[in-house]
Amino acid sequence: MCYNRRMAKTETRRVRFELPLPPGINQQYATVKGRRVLSKDSRNYKKEVQAIMRRLRVDGTISTGLVTALREDFVGLFIDFYFETPHRRDLDGGLKITQDAICDALGVNDNRVVDVHLVKRIDPLRPHIEVELEAIADWQFDNEYVYLGKEEHGGSS
């Protein structure tokens, strides 16, 4: 398929998909030799998300045009967390690892994320998350504050 920037603007700019529920915040990190590192559960979660995202790319659910738009524009991330119970976990505890896993899998710098919505829901039989990822071409920051510095590139998630 021939692809160019103009096509990216006309293709679907959002996608919905399901992922497993990420580990709880208390299971996401371990201390090894005095350093905080991702736990084995977290590393496994990121690998699982990577595999799911690869399948979504192969089957066309996530198009090349959308990935290009996510890399070049700003990103909106909407996540419904389906927990086993309403009170055992905080809503925001799984945000960062999920955001990192999705962005890493798509080659998107997570500093492009400008809009996040989280919802807590209950599914005691099948805990999971439902994600909507959107490329936002026309995001505007507060007009009162104009950033005059040099554009920064790179960064880490």
C-alpha cells in the first residue's frame, strides 16, 4: 500500500482493544541491589501487551496510518479498568505500566500523551482493561502560556 502523511489524516485516528489487567502498583517494582526495577510480573505484562499489539497490527485492527499519526501527533488514552472488586485496587495504579507498554509496543514516545481518562468498573469473573487510543492532530495547549524554548526530542518512558 502506498502511504503518505495526507492519507494519515483521512484514516481512522482511533482504535479500541482489550488488554489483560496490569499488575497492581505494589507488584510492579522490586528492589535489586538497592535499585528499583520492574518486577518479573511487570516485565511479563509488558511482553504480553507487546504480543497483543503485534497481533492487532498484523490483523489490521491498528493500521500503519494510525501508528504514524500516534508518533507524529498527540495521543489520547482512555482506559476502563475492570477489577474483581470495587475497593481492592486504586484506579490509577495501572496507568503508567499500561501507558508504557502500549507506547513501547507502537514505538510512540509517551510524552505525546496529552489526554487521559480512567474509569473503574467491576468484572469479578474476567478482570481486564478496555483501551481506546486516539491520535489528536489539533491539540492546543493553553493560549495564555506560549512555550518559547527549543523543541526537545527523545526522552524516555
